[in-house]
Amino acid sequence: MFNKTVKELSLGLSQGEFSSVELTQHYLDRIKAKDGEINSFITVTEERALNEAKVADKVRADGNAQPWTGIPFAHKDIFCTEGVLTTCGSRMLENFISPYDATVVTKMKQAGSVCLGKTNMDEFAMGSSNETSYFGKVINPWSDKEQLVPGGSSGGSAAAVAAGLTPIATATDTGGSIRQPASLCGLTGLKPTYGRVSRYGMIAFASSLDQAGPMARTAEDAAMMLNVMAGHDEKDSTSIVKDVPDYTANLNNSIDGLRIGLPKEFFNEHLSSELQKVLQDSIKQLESQGATFKEISLPHSHLSVPAYYVIAPAECSANLSRFDGVRYGHRCEDPKDLMDLYQRSRTEGFGEEVKRRILIGAYALSAGYYDAYYNKAQQIRRLIKNDFVSAFEDIDVILSPTSPSPAFGFDAKGDDPVQMYLEDIFTISTNLAGLPAMSLPAGLINELPIGMQLIGNYFDESKLLNVAHRFQTATDWHTLAPKNI
Amino acid sequence: MQWETVIGLEIHVQLATKSKIFSGSSTQFGAEPNSQASLVDLAMPGTLPVPNEEAFRKAIMFGLAIDADINKRSVFDRKNYFYPDSPKGYQTTQLDHPIVGAGNVEIQLSNGSKKVIRIHHAHLEEDAGKSLHEDYHGMTGIDLNRAGTPLIEIVSEPDMSNSEEAVAFAKKMHSIVSSVGIGDGEMSQGSMRFDVNISIRPKGEEKLGTRTETKNLNSFRFMEKAIALEVERQIDILEDGGTIAQETRLYDGEKDISRSMRSKEEANDYRYFPCPDLLPVIIDEEYIDSIRADMPELPDARAARFVEQYALSDYDAALLAADANTAAFFEKCTKISGDAKLSANWVAGELSARLNSDEISIKQCPIEADLLGKLVLRIKDGTVSSSGAKKVFEILWKQESSDVDAIIDQQGLKQVSDTGALEAIVDEVLAGMADQITQYQEADDKKRKKLMGGFMGPLMKASKGQGNPKLFNQILAKKLNK
């Protein structure tokens, strides 16, 4: 049952093959059995989940079921959930019980779904390997001889879905945090257009880049979840007032004549030959369905990582100021004065990577450096956006790698944070431009899954999902599961 | 050496909106601590600001009132600093793209001259909460009810050269704020707060001296005293060969002293940057026009109307027109009394003095405008003398009665205007004042006027204060000048 998609489970529930309580118990049992090793959950809300499942079964019995009624899923622990521990992977929020629900949480509740718990993540979503979590590293279920990272920052969500501990999970993406773990865990992950999904209640890392989306097994499941998550929210003034289409409606549309761009800057000599081959095979597959390919140029893409590592830390340096030990969160023992309270609470509460980014951000914004760093990075951001805007004049979708390599070992990137930052070299530019993008399984390298990235024009999530679904109809990469689960 | 003072003001005005600038919490003053602090005000993780349109409306109204440019695109910035009453660790404010651009206001000085003070800009921002240091035994209490209250900060150019000008400017801004209705102007509750930038330079020197900023002056009287104190302090330092430190100073009005709060070296680097949670606010001409169409009467226009409509002097008109509530009170009073000049004297005189001494605003005035109008009517028609009216006023003020005619009757304040009866009193009094009469009759015209007063006292006494002084005067003049 655990390898079924949401679509299949929804059908099973509606045909009475199993109840939501049975389904929920099945996943809770699996979490109990398997997650000790994987560590993909920070909190499992067993009692709540079973209660929600009971309610869902009642709703179904009353004939009021919707597609999501009774479907179990998990939230990344970045979403505030009323009455439930919400840690954001940090010691700072080790004991923080949120007094309210994020908009995404409310929407999933209203859809009738069953939340199994909260998934592990890099601390405050800062990381690409899930090694920065205060609650311990997450193990990629595809690990065989050597323990491998699941990617990050939504590594807990990705590992939980890949291990069949939940059929689907919410995730967030600031520079690749949905797509890179999806690539490394053999999943389908979608980062929507900036403003498509409300950020209210999603603990902010970099406000102008953060966007929530689904971590799923298939494009169809991702479309189903996006149907629930998307929409304008008056509590988030950066969310866009725009109708939400039914993202499942056009999944089967023909892609005959679809124009796909291949950015020459991404298909360069640094790309491994194995990844080249995976992507070439995928291109051939889509060509066989009538898609046409052409080389495009994103001339400023080489500047995306440096620009990102100014803008994201700058925003986070202010966003994380509220964690001061005064109103909630970690407070040091016996502060001797106000400065001591601030310094020790924050020193103890934040991990190394978070502190590094706060410092980088504060530096980039400080008097005398603002123009050279923050302003310059914003200029680059506009250039990157313009690159995409001109590219989309003649193409419909962009295809590229998601991550440079499949899952790697812990500590593989050594002590140099820049090596880790380069994990997101293909994903960051879409966050800077605010474009929708997804990663879907495209092959195996050394028996490990690797994804390809599809980037769409603003609010073209439907088209991305359509291409991905057509690809998944013709291939079975997305159906592969790790051996040991 | 002759010194010249240069003064600029920064004024924080709380906008009278029902809810806060970025959350739905109430802005009501005086509620239980933290009862008006929502998730957003508490800066709970994941919460986001949503701008309050009414705050923009009010800021634009202010801009129109000072004839300023309204910026079609304004941007909120984060000003980063740690303090417990700033829950997000930054203040959301406007740095480079404020809603209100440059404007002008005209002030009137006591010598009758006028001066234009330039406004550099006015921007929207959120107020901080309050730290309560008393009653917590070595700890600090935090009340976030005020956190997120919308403010506009008005920044003037350094166009004032003494405390009179600074106070006149401050009063003018207070008058505009209350007339336009964007703030309640209750300075004692911190609804309007003044920071004064002061520097001095040798007379004739172009270059500005080092300035200090004196913060949070919440009355005009304290502002005047604080400026005098600071100018004196700076002159003393410079004349002793010292240098002025650029610093922020705190004035203690009760003790009339000031002390340094922080120096420039200690000043924070606020690391301003555009707030990514708030999109730039775009306003079109149509929106501004709709606000312009709804603008209430401004003090200057009202003063001009008072001169025109009620034939008041420029001075009286400006005095009464400055505050919208006072102006409305005066107009109501005049409507009943039918005498604008006399009403103006009472509103600007007796009433204002009493409000000042009791430290209450005209909105809290225990006497209704209609009632004062009735009293003024009774002065006008001769029923009661001015001095008798003051006694009536006193009873009205204490709210012991609200029937003017009944008070006049009960207190025996009704003037005797019967010429025959008054003549008898005059004759009787003059009979005992032969010396004074001789003295009067030997004096020249100028002296006579003065001596006349010497008869009025005994006459009023003999009439138990009820004689109509005007008639007494006429009868007296007739008899003495025989």
C-alpha cells in the first residue's frame, strides 16, 4: 500500500478498499518501524492523525468526501501548526508550540487530509544536505553501502516520501530546497511561481525567494496537492490575486509542438557524462512525443549563486532577528542583562550555518557595503530575470539538470560551505526570477536516482505538470523505489 | 560672540486609524497590557504584515495639507535594531521612498511677521511597544499594545532660528494634524511627539554647527524650555573652547535638565533595506484626487473665513482657527450669542485659560458651546455684566447647573439697567466724594479718564455689583462734566 500514489489512495478510499483510519495506521506503523533509521520526522502526531482519519471516514460515510478526504501526508516542520511543535529544524524553536496554523496548513485541513507529523529539515531551511538540522541528519532511503544525504533543505519530506512513510509531503524552496532533494530521492517536486502559494505561517528564511510546494511521487500527485495549496491569501500581501486553475485538468494534453529550451550555460563541459546521458535520453523521450528542442542562452546565470548568497542572507539576517529569547523560543539561563540575553540566547539557539548566513547578511547590508553587495546583487537579480523573460519569448518550457550529481555522502562537501552552495547552481536562478520549476526523476546514476528540471513561465505550473505527467506516462523512473524499504 | 541658532524638527504623529498599520489589532489607548497585541504584533514566526489602507489615506491627507508632493510609489524598509519593545528586531519604516515628499507651512510670529518652514518629507512607519521598568523588581515588562500603531514622521528642514519659531511651527503642525483629523493630537498620551535638532554657529557663518537631537518633548512648554537649555549649553561649551558632540539627548521637563542618551559613536548601523514582505505601494492620481475632494477645511483657510465671515482680527481668527475643535466650539457659541467678537473673547480668553490651567482639551470641556453661547448672549443684551458672567461661568464649569438664566437669577447677578434707580445711586455716592469731584473737575482730559475709574468702584459696591457699568458711566459722565 505504501508505494501507492495519492491518486491511487484517493481511489481506494472512495471505493471502500480501506478506510482512512486503516491507511493512517499503516503509515504510522511504517514510521515507527523505519524512521528510527531515516530520521525524516521531527514530530509524529499519531493521536491527532488518527482523530483526523476518523473524522475523514465519517465525512466519507456522510457522502461529503473530496479528493483529499482521509489522505495522509506530512508537513515540513517550517509550517506553523496550531498546538503542535514547530521547530524549523532549530534548537531555537525546540520547544515552540505554534499558537496558530499557517495558511497552507489550514488549506490542507479544510481539504480533509490527515497530517501524520512534521518532517525534518535543514535548520531554518538553510542547507542542501539536511546536515544542519538540530534534530539530527536525515538518511536518504536510497543509501546502500554508504549513508547518503537526502538533499535539503526539505530532506525530511523527501526521505519520508521516498521511504514510503507518507504518500506525499509539503516542502519549501528558497534556492532549490524542494527540487534538489526531489532529485536526490527520486521524487517529483514542484516550486510554484513566487506568490502562488501563501507564505503566511511558513517560517521565513528569505521572504522574496521562499515558496511552498508539493514533494510527491508523481506529477499527478503534485498537481493534486497544488490544487489545495495555491491561491491568494489576504494575510500575505506578496501572494498574487489570480484564479487557481485545476492543475490536474491538462495533465494529459499532447505536448506535440511544445518548444523546449536548453540553456547552453547549464549544458557545459562541467556536466558529468552520466548526467549528460540521462538528460539526452529524457530529451529523446520528449522529442518522441513531438516536443521540439532548441538551445537558448541565460547569459547571467553564472552570477546567480553569488547574487543569491547576498540576497538570501541579507533577508534572513532581518527575518531571524525576532528570535531574540524575549517572547518565545530558546532563552539562555540566567541572563545578566539585556545584551547577555540576546547574545547567549542566539548563540546557543542557532546552529553554525544559520549564524554564518546571518553574519554574511548583516555584513552585506552594513553601511559602506550595501551598494557593493546588496544593491549589486539586486541588479544581477534583474538581469537574471530579464534573461528568462527574453528566453520565454520563443519557448514554452526550459529543461535543465536539477542537481549536479545524485545523492552524496555525509561530509562529502568538506568544510567549505561554497561547495555545498554549488549544489543549487541550477535551481537558484528560478527563485531569483520568481519562476515556477520542478524536478522529476529522469534516470539513475550509479543506481541512484537523479532528476531533471523543468522551468516554466510565470504561472505556467499547469504546463510544467503536463510535460512531467506525459514524461511519466512514458517512463517508469518515478516508480522506482529504494531497495531497503 | 554673537551666536545664531539653527533648529529642525522631527515630529512623530500617531495616525487615528482603528487598526494598526500592519495588523488588525485595535489602536485604542489605555487597554490592558498586551491585550491589543496579535500574532503579527508579537512577531510570531511565520507571520506577515498587511498594510492598512487607512494609514495611507491619512498620510496623503497630511501631504495635501502641507501642499507636498505625494509619491506615487513608496517603499517600506526595515530598520534593524534589537530592543525588547521592537518585537521583530526591526522597525518597518520608509527610508528612500516616503509617501509624502517636500512641502511647506507658514507660521505666524508674535510680532505679526510670517515665515515659511520647509518640510523635507514625511514617511509612514510603525510605532514600537513600551518597556515598563517600574513595578517589576529588576525585570522589565513589555507592553506591545502600541507596537504597530501607524505613525507619520514629519521631518522639517533646519529653517527655524529660535524657540519661538520652533514652538510656532510645532503648534502649526499640531493644528494641521487635528484639523485634518489624521491624529487626535493628544500630546500627553504620546499621540504627537517632537524631537528637536539644535545647532549653533557664529552669526553670519554659513556652515552649520554640530547638532544635537533632543528627544520626545511632549508639550510646547517643555519644547521651549528644552531649546533654551540646549542653546545655552552649546554656547557655554563653545565659549569655553570646547566642541559639541553629535548626540541624542533626553530632556527632563520636571527638573529642567537634559542628559546624553547616546553619542554618534554608539549609534547603530541600522542596515536599512527594502522590506521583502511588502510590495512597493503604487498610488494613482485618481486616488489622490478622491482624497483631495474629501479634505476638511485647513486652519489657514478657516482663519481667512473667520476674518471674512465674523469680522474677527487676524490674530483672533488665527488663534481660534488653529484647532478644529476650538473653531467648531467658537462657531457654535457665536451662532447662539449672535456676537462673534464677544464669543471670540470668551473662547480664546476665559475658556482657554481655564482649559489650560486644568490641563484638559476642548473636547473634554465641561461647558457645552451652546451654553457658553447663551451666557455670551446675556452679556450682550445687558442682563449680566462681564464680571457677573464670570461667576456664572464658574458655576457652569463646575457643572452645578446648566441653566444660565436661572443661575443669573439665583445669584442675584441681574444687572440694574433702570436709569432712574441708577441715577439715585450715583447721586448718593457722589454726595460723599466732594474732594474727588473737585480733583476730577480740575484735571485735564487725559487725567480725567483715569480718575473716572475711582468712582466706578464705589458705585458698583453701592449697587451690590448689579448696576449696569455702561449706564453708570454715562450717568457719571453727565453729572461730572456739568
